[in-house]
Amino acid sequence: MPQLDTSTWFTVIFSMLLTLFILFQLKISKHHYPENPATKLIKTSSKHIPWENKWTKIYLPHSLPPL
């Protein structure tokens, strides 16, 4: 049975990684990012929620008085 020749694997893997790196660099360099992004004004809605200003107690079965 012939042996698997692994002598060229380093060259193949290294050239593949180098090619991928160059391709991604070229792809990223074509993007145009805004230099000074304007801040967005976010409107805060002031809806009245009934439980906003109230204190509510959660009754757990252990906090109820014994029957």
C-alpha cells in the first residue's frame, strides 16, 4: 500500500490561508463606512403604566397565613 505524501500539505494550506486573507482584505476595503455618524434622537414614549408608581406584593404560598 503506498504511503500518503504529506510533504506539500504545508504549502497548500499556507497558500490557501494567504489567499483567503487577501480576499477578505479586498472585500473589507471596498466597504465605505461613514466618517462621522450622526447621532439619532430617540423619542422616549411616556405611556402611563398603572403599576409604574404602585407597590405590589407577590403572595407566595409560603407567605400566606396557615388555615
